[in-house]
Amino acid sequence: MRRAYADGRFGQIHYQYAPADQCAPDARPVVLMHQAIMASGQFDYVFAPLIAGGLRPIAIDMPGFGLSDAPATQPAIEDYATCIAPVLDALGIGRTALVGHHTGALVSTEFALAHPERVEALVIHGPMILSDEERAHWTAEICTRERAFRAEPEGAHLVNVAKIREFYAEGTISPDRITDYVVQAMQAYRMGAYAYGHAAAFAYEHTGPLGDIKVPTMLLSNTGDMTHPWAETAAKMFPHFAFAAVEGGGIDICDQAPDAWAGHIVDFVRKVAQG
């Protein structure tokens, strides 16, 4: 993967991309949008299987994450979606498959609605079909904690982030990779955007936009993900969407089962391309 920048609404947008000469001649582009509080590095282990499957992956750091410049104030999901077109334009790509994970799934939805002519296929991992009670719970559980997050002496805050990520990983992710998760989170903290992603996500109403999608769409999930019940609900509400689920895992499924996760994306994009 190579690294580059494009100019966007909030400043420079950092992204990773597979050079065309490292992919199949007919490789179809696929843009990957990460979860909060991570960055494009979330997809480190799915790049290779996507390339092997005939796709050309491009992973974007959303504004305020990774190495992308941050908005000055709290953005909405629709604001995050403005980072995709500049990257496509910089790479000379007209249409692409688009894959979003958790917060990235909401951002991908908004881009597909705003620019359906540029989206060949849409993969949504983590649709947010929330009851009022669930929205209140997760806002209190995650957003309140992130808004209060501050650096502490002797790096205690880094340990706290590592403990949270180890809790979600349930022993399936190595200490080295957990350290990388902490680094990605601290990139957002450094730019004052640590709480932005989840705040935007839990303020977003996903059900209506899902019903407005006009491009071929797949709901992708894994059974151990906290969002899996929402994916099952979305599949019942929108039966015209394709649906696939990887067994087990958690919010780190891209590391826990990269081949299986990427394989579902490859199969779906190929099917759409073949009509």
C-alpha cells in the first residue's frame, strides 16, 4: 500500500491505496471507511486478501483520525462523507465499491445517497438500528467517557485505552496490535477529535437513509459484534439487501478473520460487477 494526501473540506485527507500495477489489470476499486476511533490502519490485514480477490483497496483516514486534518468543531456523519470524493478524484476513479465499518458504515451510507453515480456497490458493516433506550445507553456509555477523556501522568490514559480494547478483543488480539489501536486513538486525541466520531454516530438516524439507498447493497456482519443484532434487524427491514455474517469475532473482525471478512466483500463486488 502507498500513502498520499488529497485536499478536502477540512484540510488534507490522508489515505492508503494499492497501486494499479500491484493489482489485477481488471481490479475494481474498493474504498474502506474505518470505525471510530481508529483510522485506515484498521484494515491492515484485509488489504492483501482484497487484492488477491481482484480488488484494488483504498482506505481513507476520516477527518480528525489518523493523519487527516480535523474539523474545528463537532462534525455530523454527512460532513465526514465529504472526504471520499476528493480521494476518488485524486486517484482518477469515477466509480467504486464502498465498504464501511461501524461509524464508517454510516459515512458510506451518506456518500452513497449523495453520489449514487459514484458507488458501484455498497457494503455496510454495522447498521445503526437503535431504539431510543439503546441510543441513550450507548451515548452515556461511550460518548460521555470520550468527551471526558484527558491525558494523565505517567501515561495512565494510554493504559486505560489499552484495557478497553483488550476487553473488547477478549484475548484474540496481540499486545502489539492493541498498542497499534492505542496509537490510532491517540492520533485523534492529538487533534482534538477523540470524541467526534462516536458523537456523530450516535446522533445519526440510520433507518431512513437505509431505505433511500438505490445502489446494490450488502449488510455484512459477524456474530460476535455488538452491532450484530442491529444487522439482523436491518436485514429483516430491508430484505432486498444481500446479507452475510462471519462467525464469532468482535469489533476487531478485520484482524480476527481478515480472509473471511474480505472474502464476502470480494464475492459481493464480483456478483454486482457481473450483473
